[in-house]
Amino acid sequence: RKSTVIITGASSGVGLQAAKALANRGQWHVIMACRDLVKAEKAAQSVGIPANSYTLMHIDLGSLESVRQFVNNFRATGRSLEALVCNAAIYMPLIKEPLFSPEGYELTVTTNHLGHFLLCNLMLPDLQKSPAADKRLVILGTVTHNPDELGGKIPPRPDLGKFEGFAAGFQNPICMINGKQFEPVKAYKDSKVCNVLTMRELHNRYHESTGITFSSLYPGCVATTALFRNHYPLFQKLFPIFQKYITGGFVTEELSGERVAMVVADPEYKQSGIYWSWGNRQKEGRESFVQKVSPQARDDEKGKMMWELSAQLVGLG
Ligand code: NDP
């Protein structure tokens, strides 16, 4: 029998290619957890994922209610769960005013962090229940979470502060984790720091007792994905060229998906609490390595605060 992997945001980019790469391995059935099922079905067909190796299921990570509904729907399939990949994300660099989730929380942090935080917590018992010897939970990171790295130096830098915004309830007009003024690029970076903190806290809290492998990765700069759809058209045109010829960071969508599949399935990636990278500058045949995460993302006190406050905001506290 095949193992089951859930991939959020599998309707485009890295997630779609990760779904394809895992389906092609033959031992995986992929649950493509997407907000637009028509688009997801077209995407799956367009890259040739074999029809009997995936199932589409609805999730809107920008709505906590939808995340809970997804978990119920997944359980109703009766499948066991061997791997969960938290991949979906939004990046809205040009908006001037924040958008809000149905619960009233800023939408970038809700989609990228709070929705996945709730999903991870709700799905842990499902991963635990599976009799498989190798179970993994993988959360996508990014170099821009880390100002210590070249790709993370461009302002605005992420800053979770002391979680003043979360502590104050994170409701309009509060829309940043540190309670300060709205900055959409920073909201994205903050959410990705929370993704790495969530992976590390999951590891600290649950790796030893459950044996589940928790990890993150930076798949490389995948400059062609729809992540940049909300940027200026000129940026969308020049960014891939810049990454390809100037920084050397460019990675194809296929390769980024293959990297996710490796972290989900290959024996050498069965190491918990790890953040994998292939570096900022891509070289042919480059091997992955364990990358040190940013000062904020390796701060255990911040991890605990993030956990407790996020749990309250998503209704687990
Ligand atoms: P894409 O925009 O191509 O894919 C994002 C996916 O998330 C899409 O399937 C999108 O669905 C889905 N999504 C967005 N909002 C929601 C929601 N509310 N509910 C459910 N699904 C949603 O981006 P990438 O493939 O580039 O990004 C994937 C991951 O990789 C992200 O976590 C990103 O941070 C990370 N990453 C990307 C890098 C890059 O250079 N591109 C570099 C480093 C990390 P829909 O198709 O309906 O829009």
C-alpha cells in the first residue's frame, strides 16, 4: 500500500512540482490540499501527475474554520498519514492596507503561519497513528527569513519583537506580529520566521516522544513561480533574469519540487529539527547541507512565545 502525503498549495509552483515528484516515485499517494480545486485539477493534469496517484481536497489556509474542515474531510477518507508538507503561501508586496481573515487576523500571517500552525497541531495525532516507521512533517522556509545570509539582507527585515501584536489579540487595527505599522513584505518574512520557529518547536516538543521527523528547507530561489504574481510586472520579468545571471540563485520549479520530495522521502533527510539548504548561489550538482537558521528563528524563548500565543489565536490555547 502507498504512503500518503498531504501537500498544501499544490496547485502551482514548488508544491505542484513536489506533488509530481512524489507521485512519480510510485510509493506515494498525494493529497493536493488547495483552495481552488478546478485550478488544481488543471495543474495536476498539465504536469502529467498520474490520475490514480493524487486526490484533491479543499483547504483555505486563510481561514481557520476551513483548516478544521479539511482535517475532518481528510479523516473521513480513512487514509493513514505518513507525511505533511506545509507549502502554501501568499506574498503581497504592493498592498497598502492589510487584508484580514474571517477571524479578523492579518491575512499573510494567517495563511502562511497561523493556518499551518493549526493544521500541524491537528494532524499530529494522525501522523502518530500511522504504523509507518518513518513519518515526516516538512515546512517550507526561505532565505529571506534570515538577515545573516546574503539573500536575507534586503530590507525590510523580519522582526517579531516581543509578539506585542499577537499578545494584544492580533485584530484590526493591529496587523503586525510586533504590533507596529503594516508592511506587507515584512509580514511575509515574519510569517516565514514563524514557519521555522514552528518546525523547531514541533521538534523540541514532539520528536522524542513521537519519532516524527520535523524539518524545513530553502529550495533555492524559484523566481518563476506565481509567488511573485502580486509584484510589478517589470519585477516579474527581471527577477528571474537577475537571479539567473547575476546572483546565480535561480532554481527551476521542477528542481525545487524534487528537493521537497527528497526531504519528504529520502533516508538521508530523516533528521529532525533541521533546516536544509542548497545555498544562495546554485552550482551544478550541489549537495544539500544543514543551514543555521536566523537568530530569531533559533531563539527558543521566541519559539515558546510564538507557540503559546499562536495556540491562543487559533483556538487551541
Ligand atoms: P506559488 O504562488 O506558486 O504557490 C503558492 C501555493 O499556495 C499556490 O498553490 C496557492 O494556491 C497556494 N495558496 C495561497 N494561498 C492559499 C490559501 N489561502 N489556501 C490554500 N492555498 C493557498 O508560490 P511558490 O511555489 O513559489 O511558494 C511555495 C512555498 O515555497 C512558499 O512557502 C514559499 O514561501 C516557499 N519559497 C518560495 C521561494 C521562491 O523563490 N518561489 C523561495 C523560498 C521559499 P493558488 O494556486 O490557488 O493561488
